[in-house]
Amino acid sequence: MADKATIEINDKKIELPLIKGTENELAIDISTLRASSGGVITLDPGFKNTGSCESAITFLDGEKGILRYRGYDIAELAENVDFLEVAYLLIFGELPTKEQNDKFHDDIKAESVVDEDVKKIVEAFPKSAHPMGVISSLTSALTAFNPSSVNVESEADMYKSVVRILGKMPVLVAWTMRKKQGLPLDYGDDSLGYVENLLKMMFTKPNKTYVQNQVLVDAMDKLLILHADHEQNCSTSTVRVVGSSHAGLFASISAGISALWGPLHGGANQAVLEMLEAIQADGGDTKKYMAKAKDKNDPFRLMGFGHRVYKNFDPRARIIKKAADQVLHDLGIEDPILDIAKGLEKEALEDSYFVDRKLYPNVDFYSGIIYRAMGIPTDMFTVMFAIGRLPGWIAQWREMRLRKEPIGRPRQIYVGATERKFVPVDAR
Ligand code: CMC
């Protein structure tokens, strides 16, 4: 296999190096193209063919439906380790020893108190505010309460900001949900595991002792693991680009949360459930919605279907579909929404529109059904995605800073007006 690519521009041949990853993926390194071609650049809206970095964190093969964190298969991790171990793995590159894991958890717990003044900010939001807007603002506000900038040359400084955001984020998530429900904002219980504590902070009632439900803990743990990283997706790329200007970790993550909010990305989990509810309210006629999804004059899309990278199946969706069945069974819930989801999936998988375009259920198609069974409000679903994705964002931000990547600053092809003569206002 050659290690160079040659392109010809107006009879000039330009040789560019081919880069090969550890999983044999190939890329043409175009970093010298503009200089050697007299100003020619590449154009790739939506970055469908553009690699923005070399990364050693997550590998995915969309054709084969493979997803691995630091070399470990996602299904094996979801079965055998907990969310904090996965967070450690993603951020620091190796699964932790027992001692490393205990210390990591202790350090996170030590940082899981939020300045009381943050409560005033939470309380100032209207109850109608979307939780993703609230959580993005609160994450940004953390910068004001923890103003020291991270010295990325110092591992100790880096570590401190990592455990700080992992400690505070569950509190902010719980407060965001509780504020909307008119419940008191409080802190969790330091003696609990990370996920147990998150659930307690979200669901505890002021007049009742909270009792952990292992089914919920296991399901949440699995969901968080499955969402923990997904290489250079929209929100992660946002985190890396914002961080590339040397903006701090919290500011970069706040931007990532905003990117995740959109219905084409993390917001799809909320959109899926709303779609399933709409189909149910409309008499459960899945065929009608399939037809709408295929109609090019109708903006409706089958939410939870399709993926930029997975063109065979989404390995996360397979695990989540099984988990949804299990959780509903274990909790003794019969949810007709699950039947509608399964019906839609079956029809889509047999329909040439979806088959030809390689549109399969993605991670968001079944996750909402589990969140709903757990009693999480629909508008909090994307926030749950965000807390799952947090270790991935941190790992990618840290990698980008340690690799001393340059500021992200794409070029463009200008298609606007050419030079014009200025016309004073009274002559326009
Ligand atoms: N329903 C109906 N048609 C679809 C759908 C869908 N969900 N997704 C893609 N298509 C069609 C699209 O109209 C296009 O058709 P044509 O070639 O005739 O113009 C073709 O399939 C290719 O679609 P695309 O929009 O060019 O593909 P993309 O890679 O730019 O978009 C996507 C990927 C995930 C944004 C898109 O599939 C979509 O909008 N899905 C629904 C939203 C969703 O579930 N998002 C969650 C993604 S997974 C979790 C995450 O990463 O956050």
C-alpha cells in the first residue's frame, strides 16, 4: 500500500502523505495543501470526509457496528465495569486499579459541593426553562465560582479540574430537575456510589427516606456508559474547538452541552419520545408516520433513526433495546410506547427507503423508554445524555490540550458580493 496520495490541480501534481491509524484507517494529510497548491483548499460541509484530529480515545467502525473505548468493546464494558471506571478509562487511558478507582471516587466526592450562591442562579430560572439551557448556563457559571485557569502543563491542575466537574455536574443535574418540580435543592449522600448518589439527588422527597432500587441503578449505569464517548461527534468537536482557543474546561463543556441540545444530536432522545407519544395519541398508526418520514415535502423525520457514521447498526442501540425490555420487565411496567417503538423499527427495517439509505435505530431510539420508566421527565432526557457524555468531553478536551493542537479555525470559499462602491444612506 502506497504511503502517498497524488492530486493534480491544473497540471500540477502534488504529493500528500497518507496517514494510517492503528485500526488501518487511512487519511490524506492535507495540512500542506494550501501552501503547495497556491491557495487551494478542500471543501466538506458537515465534515463528512474530514478528520479533525488524531485521537487515541474511541474507535468506531460504522460499517461493522464496532464501538470501543481505549480498545475495549462497549458491550464488554457495559457488562463488567461501572460508569466511574469507564470515565477513568476514557480520561486517563487505562482501567483503574482498585486503589486508583477509590481515590478517583474520593476526590470526586470531595469536589461535589457547589457554592451556595449557585442555588440563587438555579432559583432565578423560570420553571418553564428547558433543562439543557439551564445546565449549560450553570456549567458556564462554574467558571465564575472556580476562576483559576487550568495550567495544562500540570497534571495535578488538570486532575483537579477533572474531578471538580465530575463532582459538581450531578448536583447541577439534580438541581435543574428539582427546581422545575418545585422540590428543595440539596446535596446527595457522600457514602453512596456515583450513580446511586445521582439518583438519590434527583428523586429523594423531603418527607420520605429514599430507598435505592438496584434495577434503576444498573440501568442508569449502563446508559451512562453507553453514552460516555463517541469520538468526533458534533458536541465533542465543539468542546475541542472551543478548548482549542485555550478556553477553560468548564466553558468548553458548557458549549458542548449547547451543541448536544439539538434534535439532530442528543436532543433526539426527547424528540423520539415526543414522536412516539404523538403516534400513540394519533391512534398508533405507525404506517402514517412512516409515510411522512419518506415524504420529501414533509419535514418530519423518524427520530432515533439514522446516523452519520453507523451504516449497519448502532451497537449501543442493540444493548439499550435489550435493557429497555429488562427494565420494564423488572419494574413491572407495561408501556404501550415500547410496542409502538418496536412496530416502527420492524417496519423501517423492512422498508426499502430506510434499507437503501442504511437508516437503523440509533442510541436515542430506545433510551427514552428507559428514562420514562425510571420516572425522568422527558425534557431531562438530553441532560442525562450530557452527564453520560461528560467523561468523553473531558477526555477529548484533555487530549487536545496535551497534544498541543492548534486553534480550530476552518477556511471557507467566499460566495458573496465582490467589491462594491459604498453608497451613502441618502442615495440608497
Ligand atoms: N428519517 C427519514 N429520513 C432520514 C432520516 C430519518 N431519521 N435520517 C436520514 N434520512 C434520509 C435523508 O432525508 C437523506 O435522504 P436523501 O438521500 O433522499 O436526501 C438520507 O437519509 C441521508 O440523510 P442525511 O441527513 O444526509 O444524513 P446525515 O448523516 O447528515 O444525518 C442524522 C444523520 C443522524 C442527523 C439523521 O439521520 C437524522 O436526522 N436522524 C434523526 C435524528 C436522530 O435520531 N439523531 C440522533 C443521532 S444518534 C445520537 C447522537 O449522535 O446524538
